[in-house]
Amino acid sequence: MNGPLILVWLAVIVLAVMVWRREGVVGLKEGGVSALGIAKTLSLRLPLALLTASFLIHIIPVEQMTRLIGPTSGLAGIITAALVGGLLPGGPMTSFPIAIVFMHAGAGVPQMVALVAGWSVFAMHRMLAYEAPIMGWKFIALRMGSSLILPVLAGLFAEGIVAVVGEIALP
Amino acid sequence: MKIARTDIVFAALAAITGGITYARFGGGAVWESVERAGTLLLVVLPQLAAGLLIGGLVTRLVSREKVARWLGGSSGMTGLLLASLAGLLTPGGPFTSFPMVYALWIAGADAGALIAFISAWSLLGFNRLIVWELPLLGVEFTMLRFVVCLPLPVIAGLIARRLGRWSAFRLDDPAGRAE
């Protein structure tokens, strides 16, 4: 058991007690039925989606992209970094280690901000594995349309802050 | 078990990416990917189960009228701020957060609130920040990244409400989502 897992199950217990106190066993049953409904929908597509995601880790060429996002690459570099971030494969356990590779290879700080924000917002892997199966493609279209400029904004804000406070210390 | 069109899309995606992996890196890489996916599934399952239960329980606790009032189409700026705060505080990975978005959707939250919630969760979520970003990318970088991302979920929610005027971006009623 790790910390986050304990936290989410604690949340389940707290919510279950709240539901039980308000509606009794019937409420708990109804909640379980609704959870089971989504679980059934996911039973086939989630394993397939995870499989696709782990194939992608092999296919995407990560290190060749570093040259394009140096500290002097400006807005073009920020946009590129946001896209690269969106293509980073895997969850945080694979993408953050890859982000460090970019950082040590000489990516600029605003570009790194755009990259991490791009990964957070676009995360192709997360979209395929969880968002599409649960929310559907139309929701993804809306979310992509709404968040297209977010990583670029983050990079530009960061460039502004770095210009004022000076260089940021990196590990 | 019923096989929906979405399932066929996922099977095709797995087959195509698997084929490319085999052609370029051989059978070993394919097997390694299968193993990784299997491990990932086992890791994810307990959190996914929790996420689905949270979603199911939340629908019992929060009435349709309340969600519609707090996070519905006429909740204005307050709704977007509330949704962003909820997203920031939501623990766990995508297997927890997306079932919650789905539950809020069923309960009557509007597109802007849903987008603000999921954007806040993905950009500002404390969980990942503490577990991954802080130790790997350092305090100064993480603080900078957090601060510049702070206003973004509300911006995304506002854009989503604008986009909702076009039918291509308008969400269907979740109750009518046949699976």
C-alpha cells in the first residue's frame, strides 16, 4: 500500500459512511450498482488501452526532440515543448524521468514549464487509457479545444517571471 | 458481454501499435510491453475500484439540483472556481478523477465546470506534485510551474463554455450515452 492509495480508500470509507447515514444500505447498494456499471464498460477496453500505451513507449522518439526546445528557442520552443510534453508516454513514473533527460540536455526553463504543463493537459496516454473509455471522444474534443493554449500560456507566464526574478535553480 | 464500437477502436489501436513495435523492435519488445501493461493493470486496479466507488457514492450524496446550482450552466465564475478547487483537491490518478468527472456530468455539472475540474486536477493536483515533480524537478521549478498554471483551469472553463455553442463541441446528455 502506498500513500495515495490509502488516501483514496479512506475517501471511499468516509463517503460510504455518509451515504449509509443518509440512505442506509439501499444507498450503498445503488452507489455500488452505478460503479459496477462503469466497471463493466471498462473491463475490455482498459486492458487494451494500457497495452497500446506501453507499445507507444517504444515507438515515440523522445531524445531526438531535445534540440528544438533550448533556452533561446522562445515562443516556437514553448509551442514545441508543449507538443513534446503531450507525446511523453506513460504516467508520472515514466514521464517525469524523461522530463529530467530533457532538462539535463539543456532545455530552457519556460520550455520545461510548457513541457510539463503539456504533458499534464494533453497526456495522450491518459486520454487513450482512461478519458476516452470513460468520457467519450466528444468530451475529449471539447477538452482539447478548451486547453490547447494552456501550456503555451504557462510557458509565456514563466518566461515573464524568469525575466523578472532571474534564473531558476534546477536540481 | 456486449462489445461496443469503442472497444473495437481500442483493439485496432493495440494491434497497430503492437505491429509497429514488432516490426521495428522485434518480439522481445512486444512481450516486454505486454508484461508492462499487465503490471500496470494490477497497480491501477485498486485505485480504479476506489475511483468508481467514489463516483457512485458521490452521486448518492449530491443531489442533481445542488450540482446543477453550484456547477451548472448558470453557475458563472463561482462555479468555475469551485470546480477548479475541487479538481485541485481530488486525490489519485486518472482512474480516480475521470469516474468523478463522469459522476459530476451525470449530476448536472456543465461543460465549463467539467473542463475546469479536470484541468485543475491535471495541472495543479497536489498528489503528483508532491510524489513526482518536487523530488525530481526541484522546489524552485515546481513552484514556478504551479504558480503559472494557477489561473489556467478557469480560463479553460471559460473557453469550454464558449466552444459549447458549436455543436461539434456540445456534449450529449450523459443519460443518453448508449454503451
